Amino acid sequence: MVVLSLRLLIVGVVVSLTSAHLAGEIIDKEDLLKNRLKEYGLITPISTDAEGHFLSHFLSANHKQRVKRDVLEGSAPAPDRLFFNITVFGKEFHLRLHPNQRLVAPGAMVEWHDDIEIAGNATDNRTHFERILKRELLKTDCTFIGDITDVPGASVAINNCDGLAGMIRTDSDEYFIEPLEQGTQEHEERGRVHVVYRRSAVLQTPSDISLDYQPIEPELDTPRMLDNIAKQVNKTVRRRRHAGDEDYNIEILLGVDDSVVRFHGKEHVQNYLLTLMNIVNEIYHDESLEVHINVVLVRMIMLGYAKSISLIERGNPSRSLENVCRWAFVQQKEDPEHSEHHDHAIFLTRQGFGPTGMQGYAPVTGMCHPVRSCTLNHEDGFSSAFVVAHETGHVLGMEHDGQGNRCGDETAMGSVMAPLVQAAFHRYHWSMCSGQELKRYIHSYDCLLDDPFKHDWPQLPELPGINYSMDEQCRFDFGVGYKICTSFRTFDPCKQLWCSHPDNPYFCKTKKGPPLDGTECAPGKWCYKGHCMWKNANQVKQDGAWGAWSKYGSCSRSCGMGVRFRTRQCNNPVPSNGGQDCPGVNYEYQLCNTDDCPKHFEDFRAQQCQLRNSHFEYQNAKHHWLPYEHPDANKRCHLYCQSKETGDVAYMKQLVHDGTRCSYKDPYSICVRGECVKVGCDREIGSNKVEDKCGVCGGDNSHCRTVKGTFTRVPKKAGKTRGAFLLPKGARNVYLNETADSRNVMGYLKMFLIPPGARHVIIQEHEASPQILAIKNQATGHYVLNGKGEDARSRRFIEMGVEWDYLVEEDVETLHTDGPLNDAIVVLIIPKDNETRSTLMYKYIIHEDSVPLNNNNVIQEDTYEWALKSWSQCSRPCAGGFQYTKYGCRKKGDNKMVHRGYCDVNKKPKPIRRMCNLQDCTQPQWITEEWEHCTKTCGSLGYQIRTVRCVQFLHEGTNRSIHSKYCNGEKPEMRRACNRVACPAQWRTGAWSECSVSCGEGVSRRLVTCRIGDQCTGEKPESQKPCRPRPCHDEPCGGDKSIFCQMEVLARYCSIPGYNKLCCESCSRRSGTFAPLLHEAAETEEELRFGSASQLLETLSAAANGSLKVPQQHQRGSTSQGQFSKQAATPPPRKHNTENSKTQKRLKPSTRNLPALSIHSSWSEDGVKDAPMQLESFQESQWPTTSSEVER
């Protein structure tokens, strides 16, 4: 299982914060974030148009945007597209999103279940039943997917039901974004704070991962369930509609327990779950998987508390998974055609179902099986999407990378099926082994082949008017109450539809159109092509066909790329009798006069705006109109112009001329009949060929040079003069002329030139200065920026056929354009005093052939190119397949392969295809493996299974598994019953008794019985066995050494070696048992020793007679012989006997002053006594007489 212990889910954090607030607590959200994340950022996303221009702070689908209308109508994005700008750790991302219309199936429902408690009788417990509290359609209008502008390979999965929440993935990292708190429309109006963090930034504790669960099929208790399974297995083969050979759809039942619902809150949990599944779907769309799998929600169930607790058995993942799979089986819709019939169940919980660190549990290769196609997942934030994807991968047949395959080296790079996901990896991917394992099984999962988004819609009638009368069509055209006009009659009612209202029947209206074809116009007749004609079921349809093309017309421009057209008519023949119109368009166009104009460059759009200067009035005034590029890409082929005087933008109410460039950012794509047509730099329509940084078409930047420098100049102080030249005496007709490039005209001071052809130009002041930056076109002398009388203010404008961005911020000016410059520009400053020096930094990129001579500011940059790396695997193992080239990015300087991000994705070569594996294919065959062992040896539930595959044998001796539809004949059975016989009776045995003797040879016995008379099978187990507790003493008995030995009450101590030796004669006559006193002594806490053998017997006798008295405690260290003393307050450490691993125990305080016994007890691992106490053998001469000797 994947270990992604993401402990921070900001939505969850917010719910926690809200709950804490309700409880009267004050929680610092910043501190909470710092405790959960190593790094995070707080940002305020904005809604933008397609170009990234600000629209509003409204983000949520349920918040109606109130954007102020301005002159630029239609600046808001289209409803099916959303655009947002966010800043992620200093990187500006422009998100381009479109609805994920294949995440929620049509008719998918969400159910809220509740628990009903029914009281039982006096002996029964209370019973809980489930009921459906609420049922409604799943939301489908706020899950989006998309990409990021200018970030190749990026993907986004976002939910905007309440703010922005989801995953943003680039080639270098993965991020999660969520609103810091649930908001209102007023909050969004002011801007709403979101938190963004890397997936690797979550603070977590790595832990070992348990092995994945590969359970056998759970035993279902009733024959009815077995029958249902059989029916479902059979029905699964007959699924609905095929989704296509390359498309698989996993229809999901999402089960959510009460712990998840309570954590996220009932009002927010549905949005969160849709976001989570949107991320799971995006993970399965990663190109590294090489199989297109859609994750489709068909049903979502929120469980009640009691049911949630009953399904999850804490610390028992196997039982919990079995419970969840059974529950999902019960929820299944039996009809495979039902819109809520699921292929796979995903269950989410926040309860701990396994050891610490376990995040998921799933069977392997259980997809489409009625009771094995399910996963159990610990929900812990958006990173749980990777847990769900990982566990579902197991069900699809994928193993852990590095376990039984060769992909162990991919785990450290973030493979989805890694056993332990590293916290520091920057992006996920599916390993090569995961893809191969998936392809091995995917063809056998028939339930994934249908498409839940395809429906059998009723076929429309061939003629649309069949179902609508003329009266109904009048109501559609003019409103309620209108009917066919009856105040006058027409020769043919099918020529035009005339309608009138009963309130004014003599006032008839028409929209100058005929009734629909098929409309009844007279008994037995209908309207067809404007004529009332007899109905004829056998009327022959005539489809239309195109006539010949006309010649091309004139070109729309004389140079600089124009367009010319030719047309055709649908008249060969004309469609009739309900026949189809001609397919395609009736015109074609081609580029013409594509060469650049020989004269000075002129902006074609600017020319069209200038033509309006003399006659187009806006707000009762005439203006000087400048070109304007509309931010909405759909309106760039409409002519918009901007007033030089006021900055207002006005629509000129016409399209731009054919051949006008769509955008100043694209020098080749042009407008044709109001639509932008993609043109490559090779001047071919539809071409994707683009220029490199310095204008080489299809180039690799190898000829580009970067020029960078700093220029400083100080104005000359007034009053100082210097001689320039001498005129000879007598000179006549003398003319003096000061060039514009060297003089300070109108206060301008020249700094430097930037040559034509420069691109990506940046000019910036080094520091704040009162001087003002100005730009002049060297060829025309026209001031591009800050001419005479202009204010130095930040703005975006179009001059010289390119777009410029001018920014003034705290007296620091910056000017930028992507170019290319068609003419050289002169960079000047307008000094405000004669003391302050002016320093400008500049940088631009230019082709190496256009670099100014003697320029020492050229910087050599690294260049990269796409290079052939390898060929892909053949698409077919036989009968002719295809393989394609794979390209990598290579550094030109040393020919080393680098990350593909260094190369321009737009310049990646198209794959080259070649044939492979041309040998013929053999006929596929059914291959069966051996039956597995029966699950039971007897009873009614035994079964066995085997693997059945459709296999195609290849010429090189190998084979491959293919889809079962390619094998002929009926598929062999994969499961059968076995050992369905009654189980025989079994012998039952009791526990062994104690040995019959205390030493020497004895017998131990047990009870052996048969439950059914004498019908038990097998040999009867033995009922007795020999035993030998210990060897008996060999030395002869010299008789009892004390009169106490004859006391019957002391006979139980004969098993004690010391006592047996003293009373050998009495003990030999009877078999003793262990004294209760010694059992009591075994539980004592202190160790004491006896003083003499006589004291032992006296003590035992007193204990037996109940007359034992405890003497007074003697002073420490002065006990005389025959007396006994407790050891010092600190007892000696316990001694361990290495032979029998027994632990010394001490007498209870009630017997604390008895003559000392050394008592031993042996203990089992669980702490229960398993052997009797034993008294050490002793001799009177060896007994200590003083406490000091005892301590030694």
C-alpha cells in the first residue's frame, strides 16, 4: 500500500477550525498550517480572460459574477472555459480549464444513509437498520481539468464549487490548492485567500507497509448470495455498449463512512469527494500508463454512524476489507443496464483499520468480480487520491514496483505503485512494469468496455414537420395564442407560414419562411421544399452533390500575405425528397502574395484604423484611431481601434480585411472571413512550424545571439562650449547643419540604438531617476514612446507593428516588446536636470547575421535540439504492426541527453513509423491451467478455481494473452464445486491430568469421546501416557527424623525434596500433594530463610493447625540462632536458575517472619503460573544462624 500520510487537508483543517470556533476555542490558522506543512504559500487567485487579463475575484461556480461592463463587450470567458491566474511559490500560472464531462455519469446519484435503532425484547440487543435519508443527483457543473499556458506537459484537476480546490501538476512538481476557509460571495468579491503547498511538503512519519491483501473469495453464507453471484458473473459478460478498443471506463461506487462525513462537514463533503475523484481520474490519464482509463462516478453513498462502526474492525484490515466488499455487493444493482450498476467499489474511512501507516487494502486482480472488485482506503486529504489510485491499481492486476518485477529503481522517482512512496519526489508516474501488468489483464475485464455516456436516443423522424402542425409552428414563432392565418387563402400554404392571433384575426404575420418539411397542409398531403404535395412513402431521396469549383478570385493584398477564394454550388444534383445537403463548405481559399512588402513595413490593421480618422465619430467627437488587439481571441478578427486622445476602445462594426494578422504575438496566422486561420512560419495553412527566438523558421536557437549591456550618460552643463571645427578666411556660401542623432532636440538626449530584427527587447532604468525614457523610429523619425506633449504613464500600446509594454513604478521605467523590430529604434532620455546621470540596461536577442559590428556585449547561450533516442515497442506481435521513433532532448555543446523541458515542445519532430513483426499470426486458443486446491475438504461451500486465458502463440516460441473475443468456442469454466460431502464426526479429547506419582514412573490420563456413538473416523487417540516428574532418591530411608512426619495433614509436603528426605518413611507410605501453604508462599513478595529443620516442621505443623503466631521483629543484625529475621529493607536481587528459568518469589507480609524458605516458581509467557512451587533441599548444618550470614 502507498504510504501517503498526508495529515493536512485544508478543507478538513477549516472544518476543524470551524468546530473549534463553535466550541469557544481560538485557533491560530497560521500555527496550524506550520504544524502540518514544511512549506506553504497563501495566495489570492483571480478570474481572468483567455489572455490572463483580470476580470474579477469570483472563483466559485455558485457565485454569480458581477463584472462591470465596459466598452469591451464579451471580455468574460465562454461558459465552457474558465481561466484563472495564481502564483505558486513565485511562479505565475495561467490555468486554462474546461469541464470534466466524463467524471460523473448521467443519472449518477448521491445517497445519505441513516441508522434506525429498533429495541429488542428483554433478552435481545437493540438492532440497527439502514434507511435512505436523502437521494439526489450528483453535482456535475464544477469539476474541471486543463493545462497551464506556456508550461508544456502540465495538467490541472480543479473543483470550483466553493473556491478553487485540487491538484496542479507540472514536469517539475505537484501542488495542491485549497481555500483557507469556506467563503461567501462577499468574501470572494474582495478576494479569497487560498493555501497552496507541494505534495512533498506534508509533515509525516514514515512507517513500514504491510503486504497487500490477496484474499480468497469470502464465504457467503446463503445459497441465495451464491446464486446472485452466478447471475452477476453471467450478466457481466453481456454488458451494454463497447467504449472502443482503446477506451476503458471504471464505473465507481464511492462508499464514504461517517468519520469522513463528520470531518469535512455534510455541506462540504460532496465537493471534496468530487475533487478527490477528479484527481484520481487525472492520475489514470497520465500518459506513462499507456492505457486510457476513465474513472466514472455512478453512485456515492454516505453511511451513518452505526453502519460505519460495524464495517470497520479496528486493527483487522482483512476483516474490514471483507466487510466492505460484502456491503458493496449488497448495494449492487442487479440489472447491468442500470445507470447505477458499478464495476468497482472504493470505500473511504478515517478509522484505523490496520497498523500504523497502513493507508489502503485491496485484493489483487479482482476487477469486475462481484465481491473482489473493491478497495479499502484511509482518507487523509487530497494525497489520498494517490492511495485510491494505488489500491485500484492492485485490483487491476498491478503489483508493487520492485516486488517480483524489475522496476524497483523507479520507486524513488515517485512511481504510483511503489511499496513506500517517498516524501521528497517531485512528480508521479506509472512505471513500465505497471503498464505491462495492466495490459496483461485489462482485456479480460469485460465490464470496463461499456461507455456510460452513450445512450440509445430515440430516432428523430426524417422530416421534422411530421410531429408539428402549422398552428404549433405559429406558436413557436410568435407566442402563445397564435395560429394559422385564416383571414385569406393562399394558393399554396407551404410557400410561407402566415399566422394571426384570435384577438386580431385580420392582422397576419410571417417570418417569410415556409412551414417545416413534413407539415400536413391538406388531407393526405404535406409540405416539402415549399410545396404542398401528396405523401409518398416510397418517395426516392436524392442527396445533393457539389458542382465544379470556380476559378480563384483576386488576392486581398498586394504583398505581405493575402487570401483569395473560389466557390462551388450544391447543384450536381440539387438535394430533393429529403435528401442530404452537400457535405463540407462551398468555398476554399489559399494564401497569395506571401512575400514581404518591398517598401517600409506598414501595419495592415493600423491602416484600417487610420481610415476611420476622418469620418468615424465616437462620443460626438473624431479621434486619431490606433490599432487595438482584443483580449478575447474570438473577437480579434473584428476591427477594434483605440483613441489616441482618450484611450477609449471602439468597435468599428465590421470584420478586419482578409489577410490581417490575428494577433501581434503571432506574425503569421491571419483572419479569413472573421475567423483566425493558423499559418506556420513556412507560410502553410495549418502548419505548426514556428520561429525560434531569433526568427529562424523551425530553428533551434543555434543561430541566436543575446546582446546585453548598460549605458550611462550625463547631460552637458549649460554655458560650456567647445570648438568643433575652423572655417577658413574668405569662405562663402557656408551652410551649418546639426544632425538629429547627436543634438539634444526638444530636450531629448540620445543613448544608443537597437537594430532591426531584434526580439525580446527589454530596456530598463538601473535605478530611480527623474529622467524620462523615450523611443523613436530611426527610419521615419516618428516617436514611438513619450513624444512631445505625451504623459509618461504605464500602458500597453501598438506601434511599428508590434505590441509594447511600458511600466513606470516608483520612478523606475521598464519597456518590453517581443518584436521583431522592423526598423531600428533610437533610445533616448528626456533629462530633467543637468546634474543627474542616466543609466539604462538593455537586452535583446538577434540573429547572428544581424549583430552590430564591433559589439562586445554578445552572450553565448546553450542550445538544445530533439534527437532520436529509440524505437517504441511494436504495436502487434504478428501480422504486421507499427513502431514509432522516440525523441529526447540533447544539448548541442556536448551531445548529452538532458530533460525534455529544455527543448521546445512545438519543435519536436513528428514520429516516424515503420512496419514490424510481419510474420503471420496463429489461431488463438483457450489455455487452461491446473485447478487450485479445493477451499474445503467437506461441507457445502467448497469450490476451486483455475485460470483460463485466450492465448496467441508466436513464432519465436512465446505467447501472449489477448481478448477472449478472439478465441473460438465456449470459454472453459473457471470455477467449480468440490468436496461437497458431509463432514464426518471427529474424536474429541480432554486435557491431560497430572502425573499419578510425584517421582519415578507414573501415568497421565485424559478423556477421549466420540460425539456420534462409535461412528468417528480414524484411529482413536490415546487416553493415557507415561510420565516421570522427577527421579526418586536412591539412598535408603533411615526413618522419619521428626514426630511431625506422622501428621496426616503434612503428607502433602512429601513432594518437597527437603521434607521428603526428613520424612522418607511416612512419605513412602502415602502419595502427597502440594501444600496450600506453599501455593500461598509462591505469591509472596519477600525472600526468607528457615533457621533449622525443626523450625521447618514446627512451622508447617503450626500452619496446618492454624496456630501460627508471628513473633516480634528483632533488631536488624542481632538475631540469634533458632530465631529468624526479615532481610534488610532493600532485598537482594532475584536469582535466576538457568536450567529451569524459574523466578524467585517472596512470602506475603502475613508470613513474613517465618523461618526462611527459598521458593521458586516458573511462569509462562502470558504471566500465568504453570508449575508447582518447590522447596530447595536443605541440611540442618547448612542453614544460616544469623542474618549477616544470610546476607552474605
